[in-house]
Amino acid sequence: MPKAKYDEIYRDLKEKIEQDVYAYQSMLPSENALAAEYDCSRNTVRRALAQLTADGYVQPMHGRGVRNIYRPATQAAFTVGGIESFKESVARNHMSAQTRVLEFRELIADARTAARTGFPEGERLYYIQRLRVLEGKPLILDHNYFRTSIATGLTPRIAERSVYDYLERELGVTITTSKRTLTVERATALDRRYLDLNGYNCLAVITGQTYDDNGIQFEYTQSRHRPDYFQFQDVATRRRPGV
């Protein structure tokens, strides 16, 4: 099944749900109607709906159709269960944003870097420090490491836009898995220098290792957020014991 087709349907339906074309708690058109609208098979429609279900946008009801259960966040919301870029998060939350690259350099992972990031010692990496400005406020400080052998040709200009767009669209990298940890940490001197902390002395910190479809880690990121200006969303389903 061509990914481009179901992904196109997924993105279009997602946008319509976010823009309230399909109202909260309303039923989406039937699979047959969607297949006719998008000129595709029902299997392609099902694949798109399955992704929307996984993202928490819709709830399938056996024999009754698919209901919109999406509710927009009241502040910036970043997904834990899925993998999305900062650019995609901003678009989903309908916010204005800017990325400033504070540092961009190549390095060789020493023992300390290897232990912290999960990359092997001696691996050549890009290190990028980026300030994320939301609605005019500097609120997130990202520390990114990318494996140069996978993120070939990365530049500060690309880092200002979207590294994931570049990896997927230009280099053909398939991003599949991310392991993440959420902690609360005391603000550092660097945090205080660049972020509008509004009196806070701690930050919510998301640390992640991301892998391609070959199981190769290509990214390590530490993302440091002002605690009162974010929420993290996940989608969970109940599995009955023994089922």
C-alpha cells in the first residue's frame, strides 16, 4: 500500500478535525464515503483512520462508525506517544514560533558524551543548540546530537527549519522509534541566560534517543521546557487482563 496515499488522507482528515470541519463528538463519514472522496480503497482509508486513532483524534466504534474525540490543548502540548518535530507540534497547536540556532558544530563522541547520549565512543556527531521561541517568548532550549553518517549535509539553516523534514524528504530516512524520559531538573546558568523563566528555578526536561527503521540511533535530544508553559499528551488504551 503506498504510504503517500494513506499519509495524505491522514494529514487531510487530521487538519479537518483540528479546524473543526468535523465537530467534536461528531461522526466522520463512512469508510465507503471517504474511499470515494479520496479515490482510494477502503484499506487505505482504514490505515489513515488507524493512525488517527493511535494519535487520539478519533475513536472507532464497531459497527457504528468513527467518532471525533479530539480536544485542542489550551497551551502548547507535545506528544509523548508519537514522534513529531517541533514544527509539527507548533502547527498542531496553532502557535507562532521561531527557532534560533545558538550553536552548531561537529564533534567526535568521547567517553562522557557516549555515556550520556548512547552513541558509541568515536562516533562523529553534529551538536546543535537551539532556542525555541513560542508566541514571542523564549521557552524551550534544545540540545541535539545527530549521527553525521545518517544526517548527512546538515546545516544551521536546515536546523532553523526542521531537521526531520530534511531527513525524511531529502535523505529518505524512515524515523520509527523514540525512547524518552521525563524529569524535572534545576535550571542551569545556560537556561537562565536564554530562557524567560518567569521566576521558576526548575525545568521540565525530555530526554530522547531516536532510531531509524534499521534500528540505528541517529539522534539524541535533551529538550528543556519552562514548566508552566507546556503539557505532554499521550494516548493509552485499556487492555483487559488475560485478553
